[in-house]
Amino acid sequence: MESDGFFERYSRQILFSGIAAEGQRQLRAATAVVIGAGALGAVHVETLARAGIGRLRIVDRDVVEVTNLHRQILYTEADAIEGIPKAVAAERRVKAVNSDVEVIGIVEDVNALSIERLIDGVDLVLDATDNFETRYLINDASAKLGIPWVYGAVVGGGGATMTVRPGLTPCLRCLFEVMPAPGSAPTCDTAGVALPAVAVIASIQAAEAIKLLSGRPELLHGGLLQFDVWENRWVRIGLDGVLERGDCPVCHRRQFEFLETPGQHATTLCGRGAVQVTSSRPVRLELTGLADRLRPSGDVSVNAHLVRFRTGEIEMTIFADARCIIKGVTDPAAARSLYARFVGA
């Protein structure tokens, strides 16, 4: 039995025929996990908390930094000064916004050993990650456990999003069977990012989540949406027939290779104040192109064997086989985060 306060708090959302009272009840009964509490994740968390989701998990391995504040709307200057973990600050924000939401912030790295535990028992996964390896990992785990997820990515002035319902829609590997190589694509730390682009992609992801969790799957957009708010490009790629091709290693062959491999390996180098990060697969970086992308973010030198990149107190030596030695950190999770920010998946 709902209290008068329930109907008062969500009255405008209940008046909206797309959700109504029954949709609001279903939303309150739902559990979602947001993986990544950065730019996209901040919008997801704020939107779902205010919309009245019942239970929310927030998973992130990083701390709040001043460079986050222009686009990560959950956080304050005080959070950055204190170096508060994003998951902790996000949990605190949700409790201040809507005390009825059961929220837990989890400060943890998402990898092949942790992903299934982190998403177990949820109704939906929202992707707010910053690298392809974690997205392919989410794709594998969601397919294995039968949990819908909403992919999203933003860089520069644009981004893309797609909703995946295992067994009902194409998955990420139906569209992109081979994961992009490290260093082959721009990141927010090499190409920047505009908050309006974040807001557009994250809002569409959150809308898709609310449709699913409130019992309105027939209203999902059903495609791969690509936007560039700066260049005014808006594209929807239809996915009809993609699943029926029958050649996806995940959907059809049930091969979960990203769950079965350890992913990036990070090793603390004793006595050197550094961590080595190695790729989970054999790749060869195009070093000149990587150096060009890194130059706006710091000091760069390049030769036939490696790229050396310095930003602030951090120095990264990136080899052609995608191995990277990061000086200035000793925490493997922090090193992996830096690798994702500047090199990519």
C-alpha cells in the first residue's frame, strides 16, 4: 500500500501516461547497477534516484578530481579537494536527494573476476564506463546472466547508445565483433568532452532504463543511436535482422571470452613507484597516431619503439605491444584507470 507521500512525491511522473501509477510501482520494485560514476554515470544516478528506483548500485574505481567537475554533475569542489571515491560521493548524493532509494556505492575495479558478482540479481545494467574492454565484459556477463544493459559512450561533442536485451536484440558483439585496439580511438582525456553531449547520451540511456524498469519495453528506440551535438549530426541505425544473422560469438555460440580471460594485468613494480599494465590480447599500437592524440594533454616524445607521455606527476611509457609502465602511481586500479583514460581499452 503506497503512502500519500509516495503519490505526492512522484505526482508529475505518475500524471505522465508513459509511466503512470503502475509504472511508478514497477520502478520502485526494480534494481539497477550503474557501472562507472563519471560523466554518464552521474546523470544516470541522479535521474534514477529522482525517478524513484527502489535499489541502486553504483560501481566505480576512481576518486573525484577537479578535472571531473565540468561534466560530472554529482560532485563538488569539496569532493575533489578531499579525493573522495566517486562511488562514495555518489551514494551520499543519492541519500540526500531521495532517502527512499536503497543505494550502495561500491569502490571496486570491474574485471572478469568481479563483474558477475557486481551485477547479480539486478534488473538492468547501465554502462557508464570509459573503455571498450569493460563494455565487452559487461556484454558477456549480461548475455550469460540474461540481464538487459544500455551501452553508452561519449567523446568530444558526440556519442552513441544502444539498448541490449539478451536473446531479444543484437548485442554489442553482433555489431562490433572485434574490439577496437588500444590507442586506436580518441578518449575524453585526449579529445576532450562537452557536457551537452554527455547530457544527451546519458539522458537517452536513462530514458531507456526507465522504460524497461517501468514495464514499457515496446517504447525502446530499437537501434544504435549516434549523435554529435556540436556538428548537429543525428543518426539512427536500425538493427532489424542483425540478430538473425546467426554469427555472433556471444548470442549464438555462447562464447564469453572476456569473462574467461583476466583482462588487463596490472603489476606493481617493486621499488620503482610504478605500475606496469599489459593488454589482455596481442596488439600492435600505431605509435605516431597515439602520440598525436596525447600531445594536447601533456608532454610527448615518440620513437620507433615507444611513446613517452608526461602529465602532471604521471609519466607513462607506452610500448608498441600496448604494454605501459606508469610512474607516479602504486595502486594497480589507479594505473588501469590512467591507461583507460589516455591509451584506451
